[in-house]
Amino acid sequence: MSNIGTMMPEPEQVAGLHGRLMAHAAGLPNDQLFARMLASQVAGSGVLPVGLGLSLEAFSRLLRRHFPHSGPLLELDTTRWPDEARVAERQDLIELMIEHRACQDDSEIWMAQIVAAACMGGDHLWQDLGLWNRADLSRLFTENFPGLAASNVRDMKWKKFLYKQLCQREGVYVCRAPSCEVCADYSACFGPEE
């Protein structure tokens, strides 16, 4: 997989902004995950478009809700707000996650939109999101979309798992082998992402 756009910036740069954001965190679910994504994005890591892939309005609400009084910590060029690409695909992914959301916090909806935007990238999902490791991504799914987390019993890589779920909904089974264990792509789909 390509590392273009997903190179980790200097740890001090990311940790510094993350720490400043967390100092203004509201104490809500997803504060830390959002802070990690934002710090990484500002430092040039991940593939998420400006505003984590949210609309300008939704992104502004996310910042006000999760990091009140953070002030000018994040200055974004709103003239570069991205056009929606692959809208139908993103919407299918969002709907899949929303169907399995924990219903504990409204931020789960934003998280579904952000994850769907990151799925458009070409690297591991945790890297495309700007998270710091795969454990962050597992936590994201466990806390926000527990039904999906419980279904991923074979530790399939999350992006592949989400698309596999979409294919199964449509009755499309892309693995030619009758069993994943004998599929030639088994090692590409399962196991550690590092």
C-alpha cells in the first residue's frame, strides 16, 4: 500500500497539538480519537480532506462540542473544502455504520462520516484516518459501532471488512474459494496491519 499522504509527522508536533486539544476537551465520547485525527491531519498525516471529511457546518459543530474554547488552535482553509467524491459509496458505508452504532452519543454519526471519507484512501484505515495505531481503530469500532466490532471475529482489516459487509448485503461474494482459509488472499485480508 502506498504511504503517500500517510507518513507520520514528527511525534512532538502531533503530541503537542493533541495535548492542546485535549486540554480543551469536553469529556465526551470520541474526544481523544477526534483529537488524534485532528492533530495528525494538521501535521500532514492521513488522507482525510479538510474538516475530516465532514461538511463545514458539521465540522464546526464537532469542534464546538468536543473542544469548546479551543480558539484558534485549528485554522483551516475553508476555500479548499473538498467536493464530495464517490458519494454513493461513501453513503453506503455511512449507512452500514449507522445501522450498527452504539447510540450512546451523537458523535457516532460524525465518526461514521469520517470513517467513510477515510475509506476512500489507499492505505490501512487507521493510517488514512490519522490515528496512531490499529488499536485506536479497534477502539473506534468497539465504542462507536459495537455490532460491527462483534462481527469482525476473524480480525479482518477494517476497510476490507466494511467493504465485505457491503458486498454481502448485495449478495456479491468476491472470494472465489469456498472458505477464506484456502483463499490465496487470506494473508492480505487477515492479521496485523503493521
